[in-house]
Amino acid sequence: MDILTANDRPGAYPASYYAATAQALAPLPPAEGALRADVCIVGAGFTGLSAALHLAEAGYDVVLLEAHRVGFGASGRNGGQVGVGQRVDQDVLEKLVGKERARALWDLSLESVRLVKELIQAHGIDCGFAEGVIHADHRARFVPASHAYARKLQDVYGYDLIRPLDRDELRSLVGSPAYHGGTLDRGSGHMHPLRYAFGLVRAARARGVRIFERSRVIGMTRHEPLEVKTDRAEITAEHVLLACNGYLGRLEGRVADRVMPINNFIIATEPLDEDSARRLIRDNHAVADSRFVINYFRLSEDRRLLFGGGESYGYRFPSDIEALVRRPMLEIFPHIRDVRVDYAWGGTLGITMNRMPHFARLQGNILSASGYSGHGVAMATLGGKLAARAIAGHAEDFDLLASVPTPRFPGGAALRWPLLVLAMVWFSLRDKLL
């Protein structure tokens, strides 16, 4: 089955809250004929758009190819959380790569959030950015570790925008009895991701980037000059960046062995009155909890509850996304049982075995950046900038991320599905029982 078309109509955005509330961009033409560029980028999500923008600002001629529409994949469907840190805690990174490189990765994460804010400001992107992300512990025994981690970030990493929350304060901020404490990070935030993506598109096009939609890449040669082929075009370029994340398919086996697509789902309720919205999330922060299969939620600008939860590991989305996500939503907020759900949608993201992004130099002039594992809004934006800098000859930070080991899934792409399903069933049971 084709992951690009298994759940979506070619060239059409999903029926999501985001698509319904973003000023639509006029369709862009498909690539046709023989084209030349300094750089050809495959995938018009946050990584590809950021890379294209930064390359164009540095004077490169860029062609950006998108199989569907710009911002079509995870970039335009996600929970909208813009978080500092990597997908795994600094404690894990210190053991994985040592304290010095772990500190450098932390600094890159701060740069990633700063970059998002700078791009929003510089290009006048109206995406409703709001500050604050709460980490909510669903087990009381998790709270001491969360508080200790906040203190470590303060004392060791000098990060003073995070603080512990005890049970009473957390429940005053999040109107649910499901949580026992956690942390509040005011250096992170949340926004409308598709409107952000559209803002990057406008900025890139204004700087001369040639963006082609409905231009699926079907092959690529690796001799120089590089040739990237669609069903209607052939692009000759000196450099290629693969920015496909969960929608890579079979285009590059060396990446597919390490980055696996999984599906995640979100619902959006009807608009709530101001008092009801404040009883759910008092100060308009985003929330992500401590479950392995994470529940994440926030309020939209028009006071809808956007709630993400549930995962699937086959190609197809479930037949009733609303029912799948409503179940964990009502576990957290049982008192909104009668609130109507107006939108329900799914998307495909790329994960790695250790949840760190997979950056790779596949050969001297072919780069790949993907596998953000649900932590991609800021890191993918930065990933695009780092890939652009690497192409321009300044590869230190790209190479730092590429040096972080991202193991192959057991059995590679051929066996990753059944083995991951078994693992995720176990973790889902652990969330419920332990």
C-alpha cells in the first residue's frame, strides 16, 4: 500500500480544523520538463520549507518538490506544540553521547524555538503563537523525577523558564483529576501549524524558491550532477535534501531502515464559552502528559479543545477517528461528555528507535533530515536551516545531529511494522496498568 495515498486524496488537505481555519494558498503547478537548480529539496514540510528559505536567502537557486500540497503532511496536522529540548531528556542524552554533546544538543533545541519565533516575527506570520507547555504526570510516583529534572535544567543548564508544579497548582491550571503534578515550561509554546507552514511558503516564494506541488519523486540518480525524477519532470541539481519524514516510502532505503511512519490522531471540539475553556486549561498553555502513548491538548484561538491521542501502526487510519480520540479525552475531562466534536483527523509522522531525529549525509551532496518523533515543529524548522548551512559549507551543527546514533529497526524496513506493533501494545498496556 502507498503511504502517500492510503488515507488522503491526492492534492487535497485533510478535513482538519487547521485546514478549515487557514487562509488557503492557491495551488502551485506540478514540475514539468527539464529543470536545473543549485539545490533540489524533496518535501515541503517544515524541514523543506525552512531549508528552501534559508538557502534562497544565501543566494542559492532552489527547487522544492511536494507530492501533494505544501504543509500537507505532519507539518500541517500536528498538535502545534513548540518545545525546547530534544525528544528525550538530557539525562538520556548525557548517557548516549556524553555531557558535552548533550549540552550542545540542548543549545540547539533552544535555538530551534528561538528560530521559530524569529521567523514568525520577520515574516509577519499570523499563527497565534502562545507561550507555555505543561508536562503533566499521570502517576503520582512520576512527580519527584519531574521536579528533579526541572531543577537540573535550572541548575546545570541555566534554564530558568521551567518550574515544578505540585498537584494542587497543576489541577488549578488543568481542570482534571487525572494528574498529580508536573512542570510548566514558559520557554515553549504552541501555535497553528498549518498557518505557520503557509507563512514559510510565502516567505520562500518571495525570495525566488520554485515550489512545485503534485510532484511526487519516483527516482533519483546519485552520480553528478544529481537527477531527481518525477512522473513529469527531471531536475538536475548539485545538491539534494530529502525532507520527507514519515512519507519517505521506498525512496531511500538507508533512511527507511531508521525512520518509521506511524499515525497519530487529533479531534477539535465545538467552540467553548470563555468560562468553560478556562476550566479546562486556565492560562492557555499547551499540555502533554507522561504516558508513553502521549495525550496532548491545548485550546485554539477560538476556544476549541484540540486533543491528540491514540496511535496506529498500519498504513490505514481507523474508520472512526473521533471515537478513538474521544476515549482518552473523556478519561482526562469526563465532564465534557456532551461537548460536540467538529473535526477529527489523522496524520503520519516519522519516528526512530531512540526518538532522536535522524540526520544523515547519504553522500557528499545528498542530505536527509527526518524522524523527529513527535517533536518536530521547532526541530524540523531548525533542521532545515542546519541542512542549508551544511550545503553552504558550514556543517558543524548538522554533523552534530548526524553523530547521534539512530539504530536500524530490527529487520530494517521489511520487519519494522510487526515488531513495533508488539512493542507499542506493551507500552500501551504499561500506561494503563503500571
